[in-house]
Amino acid sequence: QDSVKNSAILLTPSSSSPPIFEAVNRNGLVVFLLANLMTGAVNLSMNTLEAKDVEALGVIFCYLCAVGAVALIFDKGLDMTIKLG
């Protein structure tokens, strides 16, 4: 019962999926472009083939947080959707 109550806190009343999923789905173009730009920046700034495990996990963690934060800011903070067409 407690797990049901805890999971309900993370979900909005109008949906059954977590807010981060909805944010990425609503702003797929922005998330895709940002992720590609960040991938290029990482590849240009460090030798990814020679990176240690801890360093690689740190990069992935920062990457995940940045992409998720931008998606949530566009969705919840700015209430903006960018689409083609």
C-alpha cells in the first residue's frame, strides 16, 4: 500500500506516466537536438575511448541530468512545446 501511495505522488492526476516521460515526449525535438550537441561536445572535449569508468559514469550522469532538466523546464517551467509543422 505504501508503494502505491509513494508512486502516486510522482504522477500527475491526468496521466499514468512519470512527468519526465511526458516532458521528453512533448519536447522530443529539443531533447534530441540537445542530446546530439552534448554528445558532440563530450566527444570533442575528451578521449572517450580512454576514459576511466568513474569518469565515464560522471559524464553520463551529468548528461542525463542536463537533458532531463531541459525537458522538464520546457514542459513545466515554460509550458512550451517545440514541434516541426
